[in-house]
Amino acid sequence: MMISLYFLTTCRVFIVSTVFGLFLGVAAQVSAQPLPTKELNVVGGLSSRLTYIDVERPFWSQTLSERSQASVTAQIKGFDEMGLKGQELLPLMSQGVIEFGVLPLSYYAPTTPVLEAVDIAGLATDSKTARESVTAFTPVLSHHFASANQVKLLGTAPYGAQIFFCRTEVRSVADFKGLTIRTITRTQGELVEALGAKSVSLPFSEVFQALEKKSIHCAIAGALTGFNAKWYVVSTHLYALPVGWNQEVHAVNLKAWEKLPEAIQVFVEHNLKELINSLWIFSDKLTQRGIECNTGSKECLSVPRGQMTLVQPTQADLALVKRISTQKVLTKWAERCTEACVADYNQTIGKLQKNSVKK
């Protein structure tokens, strides 16, 4: 008896479709299983920052609850609302006083060089490269936080690109020679000095006055951060060369994490990936908004707006900055990091960016 190929094919498609449909049905039932009830305690970033207001706080206080059908909820406050200083966050999380929280790496990098690796000034001058570098180095950061601080890393995201506000004309990196520039991190200071400038460290609250009194020529900050501080009043040129990203780690105390039911761990980790992705996207938007508002673009909805001159770095300047960063800044960083740390860099970010450094 002959059976047509069409008949066999039709039967096969029917069987596969039926089995797949049953699989989806089972998967849907599993995913629909109610999660255990749990309230999480979170210490967020600075409460005045838009990343906290528009992204972090809604995620913890609303999104998790909605997606878990109110099984997983969270109480969140910015660390400044709790009377805490940035330097206190990691020790408190290590002790378990803080369960979930945000750790700005700039507070701890000066004493822990391995934490500088993801934000070495001049190596990542666009957000794509910055994110790829963070992703490559994440296993190293995860191991460090777990072994040294008893903290589980959940993700890393930037606040925004750190660029130059100058009260004098700056058209290229060659114009930095002889200027005094306020920098935020050690590697930013090493970079501007390698470019012929003098690096000074100033609290954010003192920068406006320093620019106004002409005791400094330029200051590095996030584009929108500088706008909100009205630096456009005492600056004329916005040189949009990112020399840092102000990376922040989202983490949880390891013991607190291990006490959570596995289903909640899976749920939180899955959703944290979306939070981190949202923060990277939001970071780009904040940078663009800051540039628009400092330079008086009609796209900026804030009033008053600045009238600064926007200067975009040329490809030649970008290449020069990366070369100097690789040859000088990266070398100095390697001198203060351990051999294992340098080897980890070479196998991750170094391999990605096609550079390497010797201890």
C-alpha cells in the first residue's frame, strides 16, 4: 500500500505542532506558578538623579510587583535619603546591613585598582565600547566582589558619559595643553596630564565658583549633571569627548541572596538584566539631553537653556586619546594592580580592544 509523501509530511507536522503546543502549555503553567511572597529592601542611588527617579525607583517599587503579581515587592530609598555617604555603601552591604543596593565604583576604585579597569579614561569613548568592556570584565568583577566583599554582582551600568565643560575655547585635545582641568578619577587625571594639562580634584559643589573665578579652565562631568548645576553660565565650550562613564554596580549581600528561594532568585536576576539594559539606554538619553540643553537646542525643554559652543572630537583626536590612554594611562594603572588583575584585564578588555599591558 502506497502512502504519499504529502500525507507523511502532514502527519509529521501535526505531531510536532501538537507536541510543541503541549510543551508551551506546560511551560506556561510553570511560569504562571505563583512566586513565594517576599519584600526586598533596596538602597538606591542618589535620590536627586534622574536614573533613580525615572528608572531605578519605578523598577523596584512597581515593575517587580506587577510582574510577580504582588508576590515580590520592594522598599527603596536613595542612599542620601537614608543619611548615608557613598563610601559607606560597600562596607554596609558586606556586613549585610544593606541587602540590595547600588555601588558607585568611583568611591572604591582609588583603593581597589581592579575596580578601575572598567572605566580607564580614554579607552572607551563611546557607549557601545564601554558596555562591551563592562560585559567582558564582569566575571572578574563578580569574583572580586564575592570573594573580597561577600557581595553578589547583579549588573553594571553607567550614569552617563563624562565630558568637558570649558570657559576657554577648546577645539581639539591639543588645546588642553597648559590648562587646569577638574577631573573626577585618577585615570582621568593621568590622561589630561599626559595631554599636557594640569589635573586638580575639586568637590562638585565647588566647581561653579572655580570656573567663575577662573581658577580652573575646564571641568569634567556628565552633560546633564553640569547643566543642572548651571555650569553653562560660567563655561563657553562643551567638548563632547567621553573620558569616563561613572559606572555603578547593582548588587546584593551574598548571604541575603542565598536565603532567597530559588524561584525568586531566578525572577530577580532575569528582571535585573532588563533594568541594566534600561539604564544603559537611559544614560545615552541623559547625555544627549544634557548636550542639547547646554548648547541651547530647541529640543531641550528646560528654560533657561545654555548657549555653549558644542565641539565634537575628530577621529584624529579620538585615535590620539586612545593611543595615549593605552601607552600611558593603562601602564600606570597596571603598576598599581596585581599581576592576576593585569592578566585578567589582558584576557578580557585587552582582548576585546586589541591592547595588552605588562605588569
